[in-house]
Amino acid sequence: MTTERVPAPGREPDLLGQTVVVIGGSAGIGLETARRARAEGADVILTGRDGERLRRAATDLDALGTATFDAHDMAALEGFFAGLEAPIDHVMVTAGRPYYAPLAEMDFDEARRALSEHPMVMLGAARYAGPRVRPGGTLLFMGGTGARRTGVGLGIISATTAALPALTANLALEIAPVRVNLIAAGFVDTPLSASLLADQLEARRDQLRSTLPIGRVVGPADVAALAVHLMTNTALTGATYDIDGGQQLVPG
């Protein structure tokens, strides 16, 4: 169960009067970030591939608008941002899924998709969303920390994990004064994690509870809190921010 954060009495909400677009905003980290942004006074626009799930999320959050498309379709991404009626303040992109496979079992078409998909959606968002974002606003992307370790089956995700911080830093220079930042998450307890781990999910949760320094599993609300902070702190750009509960500090 998610507890909605409400600004303290007497404090003006941090995103009052601003508009936040969440690409991949119908579930998981994207939905939780949209919920946090609404609690801080923002209007939200949600996009996703599943129209029914998107409608439910939009109704739940009283979203300003929605759009159903695949964020990895560059023409659709361009059309979405071109069709916005007013400037926006922040864009968060959570679309995409990892690919794990040892070399001997690798599907090269799937590997090619995984290598290009995440960097390309970052480039597309920077090109098409950047001109619509007010100066000082944010483009915020999701990456990961787990694949900084080497291992059998981690080659593709390790390559993209290494590439995204460099791309983030370069985009921050290229589209300034719009800010660009990357959130690098470890395991986050989301529907995507559940679909990837299937019947191994509960064992993974138990392992993390017993080994992480924070003594619990990182959830979407943790990432959402960081995302909103990156939107509101206008001194932050071109950087990668880890959120993994200390997962990199322990074996496994």
C-alpha cells in the first residue's frame, strides 16, 4: 500500500503550478512519481502502451491528460511532444525493460534492441521534449546499478548501464538550461520486477531484507521521492543518482 505524501501545514507544495509528464506513467515507478508530483501540486500528463491501465491511472490521479503509444517509436514520441498545447516543466522517462542472457543463448535481435532502446529513447526525449520544457526544468531518466558488476548473462545490461551516465552528462550540456539527470536504481519492488522474477520474487525480497544495510526492499515510493527532489532542486544537472538501499555494498 502506498501512502500519499501531503505537504506539511504552512508549506507551499514544491511543484505547485507546474506540469510533469511521465513517460511510462501507468504503473510502477512512473505511476508513483506521478502520484508524488500530484501531492506536491503539479498537473500530470501520463503516457503508456496499455490504454486501459493508463485510463485507470489517470482517473486515480485526476491527470491533466494521457497519450497511448510506445515511447520507443520515435515518430510517436515526436508527435506526442509536438501536440502538447502548453510548455511543460519536467519529463520523467521510465519506459524500457532489461535483457539478460549468456552469450551462448543470446537472441541477437533482442540484444540489438536492448543495446539501442534505452539510449535512443533518451536521445528522442531530449530532442523532442527539450524545446517544450521551460528553462530550469528537468528531463529525468531511469537507469540501474546492479549490472555494474560483471557476470554471465549481464553483458548487454552492463554495457547500457555504463553508457547512460555519459549520455546524461552530454545531454545536460547540449540542451541547457533544461536540466538532465539519471536515476540509477537497484532492485525496486515493482510489477516489472515481479514479471521478470516470477516465482523467485519472494526469495529475492527475503534475500534483500536480510542483506541490505537499510533492512528492507526499495519500493517505487523511494524512487519517486528522489525523482521529485531532482525536479525541484535546480542546482542538479548532468549527474547520476544511485538509489539501491546499499545493494552495491554487499555480495549477491
